[in-house]
Amino acid sequence: MSITDSHVMALASDVPTIWPGIIVELRQSAEMLTRLFSDASLLPEMQKYSSWAEDSESEDSKTKDEEDHCRDDDMDDMDLRSSRAHSEIGCEDEEDDDVDDDDGENCGEGDMPKKRGPKKRKMTPARIERSKVRRQKANARERTRMHDLNSALDNLRKVVPCYSKTQKLSKIETLRLAKNYIWALSEILRSGKRPDLVSYVQTLCKGLSQPTTNLVAGCLQLNSRNFLTEQCPEGGRYPGSNSFSMHPYPYQCSRLSSPQCQTGSNSHPIRTHGYCSAYESLYAGSGSPEYNSPEYEGPISPPVCINGNFSLKHHGTASPEVAEKGYHYSMHYSGLTGARPAPGHIFGSSGVRSGIHSENVPPYQDMHVHHDRAPVPVYDELNAFFHN
DNA sequence: TAGGCCATCTGGTCCT
DNA sequence: AGGACCAGATGGCCTA
């Protein structure tokens, strides 16, 4: 469920009504706390919780050396820690004399309170070996699980609007971009209208880091500096906002004024950096989407549909410089033929991991943009999700 | 060198 | 009991 402005306004109008009730409740709570602290009969109980908290803190502050020592000891500690956690978290009601006298043999146990819970079973060599095997199997499973998760993320990277084989979006940026993409598509479905490019990119880039914003904007053939600075005078809202502009953009305009993005003294700064030239050449193909990545072997990108034009992946030849350096980008986006940016503004440092920009390498040449698969617009839920 | 991102290990929790 | 999932810790790599 989303909280709209009307909800906020309604709540604000209720404040004079509910405020006295809040004051009364706060006063009652304060009185209750005062009684609690002044009641001597409750003191032992409070001290018990106090010492428990202190124990937790002291254990947390154990030195790293001690922990490493414990870890290296052997897998015996696993059972010990398990029982310790059990006693600390879930066994407050047990009798204090139900302790394990064997615990003293473990590291760092000298000043620890006596343990409660089940007694530790003697670790025979066979049990230790089984425990090690179990742990190794668990580690292998965990690795596999994470690899599966990463492959799923890779698949997701290929279907979000901006994909680069050499400049992978980080996991978190991939998820954010995917979320924004879903939102943008559902917005298109809901309104049934073609959004303007600026608003579309704004939606896609909401919450993304500055470098990723640049990347996406580059994919979309939009000058990120323009689309960000234009909204700043109104506190983060793009003036010509339509349904895509409902979310204030979080970035500071000044961040987009990096030297790389400035025209500087060069009359044609787009040639100042290598990737700018490639970016320009990319635009030479705008409208005839010949720029693409011959290396891209993933599934064919979905057709572009933002303005009603559709295109599939096209194979072209990157500039020799790019090909030589082995950076291959694909631009699965041909619909924004009217979105050619001003040449004087290029994009700042890359947010993706390969750091190509510092080497004056075109960052957008193995990227592709795709817009596909209209999601089922469960609009209210999506709205709620997006506003969280 | 600090910070971001990542892979891996590990122990806890929940479920079958 | 064992597997899946999760989160914290740790160390490596890379970049600004």
C-alpha cells in the first residue's frame, strides 16, 4: 500500500485531534517507567537482563585473535557455539544449575558465564570428521547456490534496458534498474501513451548511482547532464514532467558537472575523450541501428517499444579502436531517433566495474537497450512497491 | 589508502 | 538429520 500525499494531508489534518491522545499515552508510559525503576522488587529481574546484555556485549567485543583461535581449533566449536546460542537466546527460563562443566576447555571460556542448555557431547574423532565433511558439503552447496543466484542476475542483466558484457552492472544496480524498468513499462501500459525520453530515463535511473545513471542514459542516447540539470531548479523534478516524473531525482546537479562532462576549452569536447568519439559514431547510426556487439551471444534483445518502433538486435562493426581494445558493446535501441543529445556533454566516470573510462575507452559500445514484454500491470501493488 | 563490490566461509534458523 | 536460506565476517581485487 502506498502512502500518497492525500494520506499525508489527511494525517496532518488529524494531528490536532490525535495529538492530545498521544500526549496522554506518552505521559502514561513515562509514569510506568518511573514506577518500574523505583520498584525494588523488580530490581533483581532488571539486573538479570542488564547482566545478560553486558555478557552479550563482552562476547561481541572479543578480539579477532580470539575468534580466529576458536575457528582454527576444530569443528568442535560448532556444536559449542550452537549450544551457546541456544542457551543465550532461547533458554532464559531454564534453571541456572543446568550447566555444562566441560565448557572450560574451550577458548575464551574462563570469564564466560556458565552455560545452560544441553550438555555438549564428547567429540570423538569420527564425529569431528563427520562434522568437517558436513561443513564442506554445506560450503559446496552454498557456493552452488550463490553461483545460481549470480547466473540469474546475469540473465537479469541481459534483459534490463542497459546491458554491457564488459561493464557489468553491480548486483544492486541490476536489481534497482530492473525494478525501475518494470515500473516504467507498466506506466506505459497504464497511460497508453508514449512517454518523453527524459521522463523515461528519469524513471529508469531512479535510485541508481551516478555512474550507472550515466551508463543508462548513454544507452538511451540521452545526455544525462541535461536531463538531470533540467529538473534541479524545481527541487529534483523535471519541469516537463508527465507521469514518469513523479519521483524526485535524488542526485545533485553538481555531480554532473565533472570535468569530463564539461565542454571545457575544447570546442568539440566530444572528441576530447576516446569514448566520446565512439559515442558520436554511435549516433551516426542512430536511426539505422548498425552499432552493435558482434560478441554478444546472449538472447536476442527484445524489441524496442518505447515510441512504437521496434528493433531486434543488429550486428554491426564497432570502431577499429574499440575492436582493437576488445570492448564490444551492443545498443539494442533504435527507437529514440529524435533523442540525439547535444554533443558537448558526455558522461562522467563509469559506475561499472571495469573502469574503462579512465582509459578513454568508449563505455557504451557493447551496451544494448531493450524494451520488451509488457508486464501485467498490477498497478496498485507496483505503485506501492515502487514507493517503498 | 579508503571505499565499493564480490566470493567464500560460517553459524543460525526454518522446513521437510 | 539434512538441506535451503540468510546474514555476518573476512579477505581479495579494483578504482578514484
